[in-house]
Amino acid sequence: MSVATRELRRRPGRFAFVGIALALLSTLLLLLGGLLDGLVLGSTGAFRAQDAPVFVYSADAQDSFLRSRITPAERDQIAAAPGVTGTAGLGLTLDAGRLEGTTGTDNLLDLAVMGYEQGTNVLPAPPGPGEAYADAALQDDGVTEGSTILVGLGEIPVRVVGFVDDTSYLLQPALWVDLDTWRQVQTASRPDAAVADGVVQVVLVDGTGTPESLVTAVDDATGGATSSLTRDEAIFSLPGTAEQNATFTALIGTTIFVVGLITSLFFILLTVERRSLYAAMKALGVGTGALVRWSMLQALLVAGTAFVLGGLVTLGLAQALAGQIPLLLEPTRAVVTFVLLLATAAIGSLIPLRRIIRIDPASAIS
Amino acid sequence: MSALALRDVRKVYPSGDTEIVALDHAELTVDDTELVALIGPSGSGKSTLLSIAGGLLTPSEGSVTVAGEDITAYSPKRLASFRRDHVGFVFQSLNLVPFLTAFENLTVVPELTGRRGAATRKRADDLLEELGLAARRNVRSTDLSGGERQRVAIGRALMNEPCLVLFDEPTSALDTERGEQVMGLIRREMTERGLAGVVVTHDRRMTGFCDRTVEITDGHLAA
């Protein structure tokens, strides 16, 4: 056991304030990260479920899925573009539904009815007419395999034949149906925005070359009638996604800054208090490096312990608030937060370095 | 060979356009087993002389030889290494690490300088035994009596088997009786180990425990 750990064990009260502060900040960091992941992943699942590298919208849609319409003629032009090897249509209606046999508004299910025509790594091949693969989140609302959901104003019956994970769109669980069933739902629920046969909202494009070269080739081939995005651009163009990302990243960054501030202030005070002890140690031949390592090890241990405490609090909160907020605790996020916290605490403990260097060993003599 | 030899040592501090002479052409030799008392009023240069003798300060002029090694031109880093290996210090306020036990206070410097090991632990245990502190080995320094803390500080100064031990006002905070006890302890330990030392004090009653007394006034030494 080193001098640093002995001090932590024997004088825990001295480190209690900074430990509690860092534990609370760890909780905040984990909650912010969890909310960011919950919001972003919950909003983008339907797009992340697609394998195609390029998403093609109509030019006048301004990258909005709901406004976009691609006609069969435009789709033919897309398919004929250089480098394009395959196309698949996608349609979306944000709607509500209810399980067959239930009544009342309390039993309404929020749904993103997604029409599709090509299976992916996440999605099986499209089901038959009147059938659907449901997002697993709907299981929490009592949907099971074999359930029939009456979708939209037209109460179009759709039978659930299986479940898929992580395919929500803007936090609404998706119901994956074939394009004809989707058009039925769209026409019944949004008669003002009905889509004709063969019309889709987005065309997914597979091809050779880079996604960027495909984007250019497709938009050139349609004479500017389309606006194509790479998969990542399409994900970030979803309403609110980029803003959520920027907002939460700023909050996380500010919290990390506060971690650094608190740690550095604490170790500055500790250095002031230890001044005569450090002077004596230096007089006895102890180098500045050893004194800095003493503080840094304590910063790392306090931050590590605080992270564990913060993690436990966060897990407790996640259980207590399950289903009420879009909190998603991802192991990768926890590891990144842990590393950031430790690195910031270590840097914070280095802030008094100049003060330690400037302590004159001769000051140990009266 | 002498344990300490100061030759024509001056220490000057700049002060605006002028200079303050803290030590002026000082000559001092301390033999191998000699205990020298350095006495003088406040501001006379005692601390400066002690700091230069222990390699905490470098002189403006002159030379400093400790244990036969001329340390006058050593860099701060080399001086730190030299102090760690050859010089023992007992500070006026002792400066023990408050959350460490008596044993750990003896081993803290070796530990922080990467020299922990069985030999270090045995040396610390031997010293505690010799200083009558074996039974208090695992007691934190804050729970030791004043006399025990003084002995721990002496033990820490002896851990590196120094050639020269420097005592800075070891009795300043003690009444006469306790001061004499501490000086008696210092005298005994230094004699038994055959070590050289310099004891800075402002109390003339304590000089009787030393082999020789050197007075310092306004930076000038007088035997």
C-alpha cells in the first residue's frame, strides 16, 4: 500500500467532498450519455436498420422523409445511374393503432408504419400483405406474435408475424410492412398525402464505388429531381438528431470541465496545506515527480471510486425510471465516461504542478 | 576526513538595487564524529548556513564539501540525490507525515524514492528498537507523545545512514527539562553511531551537549 492509498484509507473525510462531488458528476455524465444514446438510437433505429449506403429523397423534400416522393419514372432513372446495382423503396406513416379487441384512447399504440421491399441484416424479407414485423419495444404494450393491430384511422388489420430489435423512428416503435400495406395505411390515415401505386418516399441505393460517388451519380441521372444522402448523412438529417447530439455533447463537455475544475481546486488546496510537508520531503531528497504521483494516484482512485458510486446510482435511477424516459445505458458509453473522468481528474491533479515545483526545499528549515 | 567543510562561503540575496549578505566568508569544519552547536540571534544566518551545509542552498561564493564530496556546483537534482544518500535532517516542526505510523514515517522517503524493500524495513525496525519505539511501531504519529515524535524524526534522519545530521532548533518548542532530554537523546545517538552533526539553537543552555559551539552574528562565524 502506498502513501497515497494510506492517506485515502486513514483520512477518508478529507476526500469525502471531492469524492461525493465526482460521484454526482459521474451520475450526471452517465445520465446525459444514456439520454443521448436513448434519444439518438431511439430516433434513428429505422434508418440504422438499412444496409444501403445511399438514401435518395425528392429534391423538393429538403431531406424530409415525410415530404419526399419518388415516382416510378424517377426510380427508373436512379436505377439506370452509373454504379447503381440495386434499388429498394421505403415509405413511412407516423400513426397510431390499437390491439384488436381493445378500446379507448389509453390503449392506443404510437406506431411508425414502415413500408419496405428489401430485407437487411436487421430486417427479414418483407412479410405478406396485411402482415408485419413489429419492433420489440411493442412487446411492452402487450403485442405478441400473432397479435392483430388495427392501424390508423382506417383500422387496417395487420397481423404481427415476428419481432425485430432497435428499429424505432423518432422514438416511435416501427411496424414493418410491405409497400402495398403501407400505401393502404397512408391513404386511409393521410388522405391529403396519399401515394399512388409505385410511388415511394425514399429509394435506398446499392452500388459500386464510394457512397459519395453514388450520390453524385444518382442526382446527376435524375437531372436534379432528387437529393441523395449517404447513410450517415441521412441518419443525422432526421429531425432533431443533430441538435440532440450537439446539445448533449455540449452538456457532457461542460460537466467534464466542471470535473476538471473541482479536481484541480481540491488539489490546489491540498498542495497549499501540504506545503511544509512537501518542503520537508524535498529536503529529504524526494523528487517533485514522486509528490505529483502521490496526488495523481489519489485523484485516479477518488475518481474511480466516484465513478463506481455514480454508476450504481445511475443503474438505480434507470430501474426506477424504466419506460418513463428514453435512457439507454450502453457499455461503450460507460467505458468512454470512465476514461474521460479519470483523464480529467488526472489532469486536474496536475494543475498544482507549478506550485509543487516552486516549493523550495530550503523552506523546510526555519 | 571531515564530515563538513565550508570554505570562504558567502551567500548573498538580491534586494532591489542592493544585496543582503546572509553569510559572509564563513569557514567551518565539522569532524567525523563531532557535534557542533550553532548559536545566534534571529536573522544571523543560522538557517542559511544549515541550508548550505545540507545542500538545500548553493553558496554565492566559496566551496562546500560534505563527506569528502565537493557539492558546491551540484545541480538541484544532484543535490536532492546527494541529500537523500548522505545527509539527515531533523526539522524544527519535525514535519512527520501525520497519517503514517512511526514505522511508516521512517520508510516514507525510501518508499517515495523507489527504495522500498526488506533491507529498508529491517533498518526501520532496528532504528525503532534502538530509539525505544518498538512498542509504538504501528502508532500513527499524531497519537505519539512529543518526545516520541522527536525520536521518530531522529530515526527518519538516520534511515539513510548519513555522514552528517543537521538539527534545526530541535528544542525551540520545549521547556528546559524536555529540551535537555531531547539534547541528551541527540548526543547519545550521535555518539553511539559515531556521526557528525550540527545543531542550530538559540538556547545557550543546550550547547553543553555539543562538543563545540560556533556563534554566528550578521553572517559572520566566530568560534
